[in-house]
Amino acid sequence: MQELVDLPGGARVATDQVLYNLTRRGIEYDLLPWCQHSGLPIMAYSPIEQGRVLRHSTLRIVAERHTGVTPAQVALAWVLRQDAVCAVPQSGKPEHVRENRGALDVRLTSQDFGRS
């Protein structure tokens, strides 16, 4: 990203769209901190890993702790918990769009992160 930003016109980069979700966290080592420091938002695609993360029992347990919250909403809330990170969840049905929107209201707790 630094090389891109250093190119002529590179300062016009508006976001970095990357694979980021609970099972694909590699950007947390260097890219995410660099983008946050530089004020460049991250656009996370496949935030629920095409539904695969929904099979994890921990997501279901966390969702059950929050009234009326689905595992998909927990997965999206986890991605969206950080400033300057947005998500691009795929949705082909109106009910999924509403479910995705509901993730914005989920407030994960330290217990949800395994910190008591």
C-alpha cells in the first residue's frame, strides 16, 4: 500500500478492499494497522466467509447471549467493530439485507471476545 500511495496520484486511493473475517485475519499483522494509521479505510469482502464461519459453535454461543441476534450478525459485528472498517456482505434476499443491517446494532462485549 505504501508503494501505491507513493506513486503519482496514489494519494487518491480511497480504500483497500481485502478478504477479512473471523477466519481470515492476516491483515491484522501489518496492513490493517498501516491503513488505520494512514487514515485509509478497509473494505472487508466475504465477511462471513460465504457462510462457512456460521458453522462455528462459538458464533452460535455468542449470538445466543444477545437477544434476537443471529450468528451472521455476530460475524458482521466482529468485522465492523473497528473504526474505518466496512463490510461488503453478499445478499440476494431482502431478509438477508435486513439481517445484515441488524449487525450494526450488535455490541460485542469482552465476554464475547473471551475476555472476562
